[in-house]
Amino acid sequence: MPSTLKTAAQFFALRSLVRGYALIGDPYAGVMSSPPDRDPYAMYEKVRAKGDMVRSRMGAYVTPSRELCDSVLRDPRFLTATFDEASMVSITLVQDGHKVVNPVQDSFLMKNPPDHTRLRKLVQPFFTPRALKDRTASIQKIVTGYLDRLDGRFDVVEEFASQVPIQVIADLLGVPDDDKALFARWGSSLAETLDGVWSYKQLKGLHATIVEYNDFIDGLMAERRRNPQDDIVSHLVTQHEDLSREDLVATTGLLLFAGFETTVNLISNGVLKAFENPHTVAPLAQSPEYAEGFVEEVLRLDPPVQYTIRWPRERVELAGVSVPKGMPVMLLLAAANRDPRTFRDPHRFDPTRSNAREHLAFSAGIHYCVGAGLSRIEGAIALHELFKRFPDLAPDGPIARRRSRLIRGALRLPVRANASKRPLAVKST
Ligand code: HEM
């Protein structure tokens, strides 16, 4: 059989298998095959009703418990997957006989110590509280700059929520302005396939994106070697000359894509939560402190990253269930964030909730999100300034959801607003 047909047949068989198991109520198959744009929270509650550690007939284990998710994430007996295992179909890509570096699959997000430790250390200094404090004024400027272009009818995702994080992370890395437009397209293609590649068409799209990204970053690294600036790419290519090309391409790529494909959803989910809870709009527009609590509660109740997976390197006993070596354990972060044992009245949106920060939206343990502080700042400034500028912001047409089970957010969110209306009286920021 020609290899393309063989791959297509593999995808078809895999899809049918997972859908079949979902039909008989299998929790793992249910998450993996639910319509990607459907509200998943009712399904998570069905998993919770089955217990803290639910065995899937597909061999995987699923947990909606906050305590168990947190302990697995901090447990050195658990490893992060290679992407091949996570997506169930091998997607290692080759171009002209050379491996094409996948900025997610080959990055330290998917590595275990000691490689993970070595690579993570290289970028952490750019995300310390001190470094972020120095960035806050420029984030404020970026947000205001995009708001100045908006009035009347616009798509809040396309023209604001995606633009701000792209600009912030591109500035940090040193991506020239003219190239930023490419990222929205690449990011969508990558984000769509993070929960697995399910069709041959998706595989081809992913391949094209990654090849284009490899070419682009090779060019940028060469330019920064010749002409270093004050940015992360320049720092990595000039201060860490021993790093392999693969590590360089994957590390910068991870920061780029993790840097905006998640924060865009935090902002869009935040706008939706404000629409659903109109009483929160005035305090959100008036108070930067309230905006910080608002962002934390959005992260808890509707997190951009819905789950993650870990594999035990040995047999492990969890909540009375014995998990064999090498079996995937799906940690439902979004369900953990609604665990009634940690969060009172867990389905209620309450930006003043005192323990919202106990959510697992940024994971925990050694893979805790490097960009958590940055996205908190971006989210709070973006939502505060958006509603301060447009206190009358309202939905203006059907909302389209992202087609992913892993990444949750809006793809299109048409709104109308009138900047000429007098804004609410606000505290200065
Ligand atoms: C609301 C926005 C964001 C969310 C919800 C989010 C969520 C996450 C989660 C859940 C993980 C860990 C996954 C796992 O344990 O398997 C992670 C890791 C990571 N995130 Fe984020 N992230 C966000 C923003 C950012 C930003 C802005 C950056 C960079 C500028 C970033 C960079 C990273 C990196 C580098 C890792 C890998 C950490 C490691 O493996 O040690 N993230 N993120």
C-alpha cells in the first residue's frame, strides 16, 4: 500500500476505535473524541462521578481530582511523553533526509531531567518577577496601541486577543515586526494538532507549518549571530554556542508558540466570562487589582490548557488503583480546577474567590509554566484596558470555538463597541 494511503488508513482506524470506545462511555476516549468545540465541563463531571482514578478500556487512566493531578505532576516517577506516544500516531517529520524540528514535540516541555533541567534553566532568567516588572510598561503600551485602532464592530480575537501576546513574545524573542503576521497562521495549525493528529490533511498542514518555521528561525538565528540585540534569540545564539541546532530551534519555538497560543485564549475566555457575568464589567474596568483576581478566576474556571498526560516509569499505586509502568495518566486540569474539595461552589465565576490561585491551569512541579507570570500580567492589563476603553462592549454575532480538545478558547468573537461613549470613571493604572 502506498505510504500516504497507509497513513490515512491508520488515522481512520484510530478515529473509529476511539469513537467506538467513547460511545460505550469510556472516559479517555470521551475526552479525545468529543466534538472539539463543545463545552467539555459536563463530560468532566461524568468522569468525576466515576471516581478519582478512572481506568479506560483503552489502557489509559483519567483523573479529575485536584489532589491527584497535583501529586502526579510533582512525582518524579512520572515522565512527560514523547509526542509520538501522546498523539498515538507517529508524526516525526523529515525534509530532504533531515529531521525537521517540531517546536513542541522536540522542546523541553516534552523532555525529562536532566535534559529538561538544562534547557529550562537557559530561559528562566527572562521570566523572573524582576524581568517581568521591567516589561510591564511595554505590555501596557502594546495593549493601548491595539485598542487605539479599534472602534465600532471588530473581532476581539483576531484584532486584539491574539495581537497582544504575539507582539509581546515576538519582542521578547527579537522577531522583526514584518514577520509577526506569520505566527497567527502557524500557531493555529500547531494548536489544532496538539491533542493529536487525526487526519492526513492535518498532518500535511502541520508538516508545512513546521518546515516554514524551521526556515524562518534558522534565518533569524543567523542574523542575530551577526548582529546581536537585547533579546532571547540573540542571548541563546551568542551565550550558549554549545547548544545543538535542534535545541535552539525547539526552545525558541516553544517560547513563541506557548507564549501566544495560550494567552490569546486567556483573553478571549476572559471577555466571554465578562459577557456572561455583566456585574463584573464595571469593577474590571475600574480596578487593576480586581482585574488580577478576574484573570485568576478565568484561569480556574475555563483554563486555556484543559489537560496534560504523564507516563509512570514504574508501577505506581494511586488512590487505591495500581497503574502499570508506561500507561498514560490523563490529568484533567480543567476538572481539577472545579474539584469541590478545594473550591467552594466550584462552577460559579467569582473573581473575588480567595483561593482561586490554587488552580492547576499552569500545571505544577518541574513543568510548571515558565510564562505564568507574563501571561497573568498580559491578561490582567488586556482585560482591564479593554473594558475601560469600551464599557459597552457587547457580543455581535456567533462565536466560533477553537477546534481543539486540549486548547480551549474562541477562534472568532465578533463584538461591537463605541469608543466615543464616555468611558467609566476609572482609577489610573
Ligand atoms: C494563559 C496562558 C498560559 C497557560 C494556560 C499555559 C499553560 C501551561 C501548562 C499547563 C504547561 C505545562 C504542561 C504540562 O505540565 O504538561 C505550560 C508549560 C510551559 N509554558 Fe505555558 N501557559 C501559558 C502561557 C505561557 C507563556 C506566555 C509562555 C512563554 C512566554 C509559556 C511558556 C511555557 C513553557 C516554556 C512551558 C514548558 C515548561 C517546562 O516544561 O518546564 N506559557 N504552560
